[in-house]
Amino acid sequence: MRYGYATGFASPIKTGIDYPLLNSIKAAGYDFVEFPLALLSTLALDECERLAGTLQTLGLGADSCCNMFPANLRITGPSHDWAACLSYLDTAFLRMRLLGAKKVVFGSTGARNIPTGTTQQEGFDQVAEFVSTCIVPLLKRFDMVLAMEPIGTYEANFLNTLDDGMRIVDSVRDPRVRLLADSVHMLYEHEDPQRLRTYADKLEHIHICENDRALPLGEVSPGLKQILLTLADIGYDKTLSFEPMPYPMGDMMSALRTVKAFFH
């Protein structure tokens, strides 16, 4: 297992790289950083090169990126603009490759939520076709994997559960398109952790936090405990990222110890 720390919620810096946070992530014992791709895509190449050098110096990977699309792009609905999405992805994937990323998380509710007048089925069909025709060729070209992220109904108006995410995975039918499980969204939707067992062979990446984006410190909640116990029982051993609000380094270390104890 490789353990990562996502910077999106954890940093007050939203328009650049929080370099002090990177130092804390390394000092706390994590293996990699998970950056928001929508942020990386705004960086000049020389800044990405600086970031890549910093990660190499620290000995940190950049295994995965989340927040795949900015909210101003449209993937679903009658006004969707896949040409603009592809232009954006060309820039974004080049920056991921520069950092050595191998996985990209497709959440991005701002871009994929269905507008009024678009049905759930139309939304599913559009996302599946978009992934098949626009994203899969890039995954092959850059040797990467997509992790489809279900997001709870407090933020998303479709693609809310593991079952929903698997509808896309099964529809696309490409080995590079797989599933992400996020404990925050699973807890919010009261999903049965046993669904993780059902989809064990399709799980590519995990996001972990309590349902208020608190780090799991000491005794975890009963719901998160069942998620972690199930992941350990099915032998999940790929990548797992913490995706919390800001915390001091001591808590970052404690959370890592807490979760690692379930898998060792």
C-alpha cells in the first residue's frame, strides 16, 4: 500500500502550490501527494518543473491527482463542450506526466453535474461516452488510469454511490477505467461497506476521512471502521489518500498510524 495526502482541502492556498505543506506531508511519513489537477493545469511549465524537483528532493511521489476538471467546463447537458475539455486535458496530462502521476480521479461535480432538463440516464450516457471517446485515448497515450469517483448528494446530483460509479466503469469497459471509493461520500450516503467487497477487483484508489473531513485520529467512527476493516479483509493494497481540512503535522502523523494499523 502507498499512502498519500491530498492538498486540495488541506491547504488555504488555492491558486498555487503550498510548499510548506509538502514538507509536512513528507515529515509525517506519507509516500505521495495528491494534487488537484485543476490547479496543476494553471501552472506554467517552469513552475511544474520546480514542483517536480521539490518532490524528487523530498522523496515524495505524486501518484494520483484529483479534482480533474474546473467547474467552468461542461461535460453533461445540451451545452456540453467536449472540445474545450480535450484542450484542457492536453495541458493537464502533460503536467501530470511531468510529476510522474499514474492515476487521475474523476469527481469534478461542477463540470459533470447534470443541468435542469437533462435526465439521469442522459447524464450517465454522456459521461460514459465522454470517458470512452475523450479520456481513454489520453490514458493510453500517457499510460495512466482513471478512478471514477462517486460523490454524495450533498454536492452531486448524480453518480452518487459505488453502484453508480460502476455503471460508468462497466459501460466504458476499458481496463484503464476503474473505481474510487471515498469514505466521506460512502458515510454520507450510508453505503454498506460490503459493496467494497462486491467491487474489490475494480478498486483503484481510496480517499479516507471521517464524514466531516476530519482526520481519523485514535478511535475512528464505527462507519469508517467498517470501511477500513472491509478494505483490509479484501486485501486492498494499491493507493490510499487522506483528504481532510487543514491539520497540524502531529495529527497527520497520528492519522497515518491509525489507518496503517488496519492493514498491518
